[in-house]
Amino acid sequence: MSNSTSVPFTIPRAISDSPSQTLLNSLNDAAGLVSFASLLTLGLLDAWKLSFSYRSLVQLMIYTDCIAFVLQYCAFSLADPTGVNSCNYNILMMMSDLVWVFKDAFKISYIVWRTLFVTNVTKGRSGLWTHVGVQLSGLFSVILYMLFNYSAYNGFNICGSANAVPASYRDWTRPLLYGYWVILDLVCTIALLTTIYKFSAFERDNSYNNGKSPLSKVIFRELTRVVITAGAGVAICGCTIVESIRGGGQILPLKALLFTLSQHVLLLSVMRYAPGSDDASSAHSPQY
């Protein structure tokens, strides 16, 4: 999900914006700082390495998000969306959105993998089904996002004056993309909340020391992080769909900032498992 409207042919903000609206716009434009903070955290805690595991989707999400924000900030600072450099502005914005295509695919794939893993949906079946579910969820996200970008960027003819894409096409690609994300996030949120409830009930009925075990506390925190991210995705994408359909002002301000903050929560899931570290194979880092 990009920080902009993902449509390059936008009208600049009115000078008459209220002070509160100006503040909200400034905070929203600074959403990339959260992703840069996540990147810095990965480096400082030596958790930047990738592995052949779905856990690395979180690192890939952060890397691609930072690249996209760099391209977007370059567009904001080096090009004029309404002047002679409007073509350069549109090119940079399109490049950032093309990178975000894969960032959002990494994110949704991680959420789906975590949900399938902890809910044991594929238990008793070949592990192939887990791979199929995770990879198809990311693939559909890429396809729908590319359709949206195709319509938003005038059929990728961003420097041409002709309207290559009908308005009706642009009207349905955005709700379709965000609707797909809402469905996946909602299903994963419900599944994880159900798992947390059942796990808490089991712990309560089988606890001999009137408290949760250290392992159960870690698992509970892990699932809660994914629920926060997926639940935030439901709210943010749902509001975006309503805004697209009804038009007018925003229902939920600071969507980009809230989106990056929800992604930052997932960063904590990989902090205790850094590929190549001693903790990666220790008994204190269970792979749930």
C-alpha cells in the first residue's frame, strides 16, 4: 500500500487546508520514517540476514518498503507534479508503486503462512498445501495490484496525454485490490483470534501453577502481533474501499502511517530468530 493515492494525476493539496489537516498530512507523509526505523533495527540487532524460510518475508517486506519510500520521496523533492517535470514525477511514483506491489505480496504471504502454521489447517496433509496457499495469496496480490497500477498510471503511458484507460476500469480495480486484502486479513484475524481463545482456555484448564508457561506467553505475544497487523489491515483497507466508492473526504486519516506502524509490529517476530545466530537453533527459539 502506497503513501499516496497511487494515482499520479493528482491535484496538489489546497493552501487553505486547516492547521489540523496540515498536521495530519505531514504525519502521513512521514510514514516512511517508520519503515526506515524498522530497517535500522534489523541492522543494529543483526537480524538483517535472509534465510530460506517464510520468516524472511518480514525482512523482504521492510527492504522493499524502504526502497519504495525512497523513490516516492525522490518524486516529492525532485519533481513537480504539475510543472514541466510532471513526467519525471509520474515515473518515480510509478516505480515506487511497482516496488510496493511486491512489498504487499510479502506481507500478505507472511500473514497467511503464520495463520496456516498455527491453526494447523494443513495438519495431516502434505506440506505442499501450505506452500500453495502462501504463494497463491502473494501471487493474487501481485496480479490485482498490477491491474490497479495499470489503470492508475494510464496504462503505463504516464507521460502521454491520451487517456488510455476508461474511467470505469479505474473505478473497480481499486476496490477489487483492497477487497482482496480485506478478505484475507479478516479471515486470518478471525482464525488467529479463535486459536488464541482456544489456547488460552486450554492453558486455563490445564494449568497447575495458576499461570501461563513461558512458552505459552511467547506464543501468545507472537499471535497477538499478527492479529494487530491483520486487524489494522482490515480497518485501513476497508475505509479505503468505502472512500473509493462514495468519494469525498477521508474516513480514516493517517492510513499510510498506521499501515507502516502495523508492519513494524511484525518486526518483533523475527528479532528472536536471526538466521545464522546462535539463538536460531537453540531450544529457547521454538519454531511455531
